[in-house]
Amino acid sequence: MFDGVYCPSITITKDDGTIDFDLWGRHLDHLADAGITGVLLFGSIGEFYSVSVEDKKRVIKFAVERVGDRMDILCGVGGTTYAHVLELTRYAQEAGADAVLAVSPYYFGPSSACAEEYFSGIARAADIPVILYNFPACTGSDLTPDLVARLAAQHPNICGIKDTVDTISHTRQLIRAVRKVNPEFTVLSGFDEYYLVNRASGGSGVLCGLTNAVPELFATMDNAYKGGDLNAAFQCAEKISRLMAVYDCADLFVSAVKGAVAVQGLPISTKVFDPAVQLTDEQLVEIEGLFRSVGE
């Protein structure tokens, strides 16, 4: 089971949109050294929808070689072309990744039967563990507890889910349904401030954006919780709750996270792939002030 705090890495590029392997390598090293459990490449914050399959393969190989012995490597395989989704799933296994993360097909918002067939095809494409990604605000459809439980029962390698739904009741219902099928099934929240309530509900932790900027804070919280020091875990959670304001500092949450990483000291480009409203200097100053006020 995948358990702990996972980082959906930003995709680090130069201003011209080409991959910046030097700075991305430094970012991965920081995450591993801070004690983050694992990293997700090409999730939503990783702008998976704008990166070519070939660039994704290059980065997967790079990350496995760079930090694969220090933390879990999860690969986002989402896309609008199913052949590319299956191709990337197979490549992730060949490259030595620990799991793939598959978001629901989007635009049309598939029926339950269509989603079941879609994820089943991914599970059959390779033996690698498959983590489902539920993000109905962006995909237009919800992975219901019953659907997730059916998929887990049919495919043993479908062994987890990232539930990015802003209500813990949905995540709690998922946990209850799927653990009847697989007691070790991973249920991670996609919301930074849901770590403690996810744990209290029987979940496995978080896979969330602020881990890019303050990985030490999340690792400290995770270790404190696991060690029974709930007061220390709560203190970390309180800081994270205050830092959530960063998401209100930009037009797009990806820009906000890139800005947070930049103000924390890694000299990355904050540009995101077009079409997008880019982060302004004024917003960057606002983000810096927020982190300074929280003491992170």
C-alpha cells in the first residue's frame, strides 16, 4: 500500500517551454532529502495535458534514475488519446516506476460503464500498480465508491485512488466501500489540509500541491502522526491551513505552486503552458509575503 505524503511535482521548464532537467533534478533531490514518501510526475499540477508523450518518457526515465532509490515514483498517464495512455502505462513499467496514476477520461464525462472499461484497459496494459485519480471538478464525472470497489475487485493491480473532492464524506465513503474488497487499498486526499481528517477516516495520507514548496513541513506532520505526537502533527496542519491561501494568489493553481517554489529559493521559471494567465510580479510578492508570515 502507498502511504504517507506524496508530491505532485510541478513540471519545470525554461521560459521557452523546454524541460529544465537541471532545476527539476534539484527539485526532486529536495523532495527526497526532505522525507517526502513519493513524487507524482505529470498530474494536474504537472500540466500533463500540455506535455508530449516523448517528453514524459524522458522525464520518467530521468526521475527513476535520479531519485527512484529514495522515494516512490508515480507516473501520471492521463490523456485524451487512449493509445497514448496505454503506451505511457507500459513505458512507466519498463522504466522502473512504482505505479501509474490514471485520471478519468474527460470532456464527455464518461458513464460508469465507460469508466469501468477505460480503467480496466489500463490495468490490463501492464502489471504495474494503478492508482485512480478522481477529480470531478475538472473531468466532469465522479468515480463513485461502488465503481471504485468494482474495479478493485476485478483488477488486483488497481490498488489506490487520489480523491480530489472537497468533502471528506466522499473520501470516507470510498474508504468504507473499497476496503471491504481490499483492506490495503490506498486512499489519498488531493487536498493539502485534509491530511489529518483523511487519517482519522482510515485513509493513507495526501498527494497535494504544497508539498512542492514545503516538503519538510508535510514530512514532519506525517512522521509526527505516525509516531503518535498528535500535538506536533496538529501544529503542522495549522500552518498548512494558513498556507492554503496561496491558491488564491494566482489565476491558475499551477502558477501559484510554481510561485511558491520560486519564493522558497529554487530559481525556476514560473511560466505555465499556454493558454494561461501567467503569474505577475505583484502576485509573486504576495506569495512571498504569505510564506514569510507563516514562517515557512
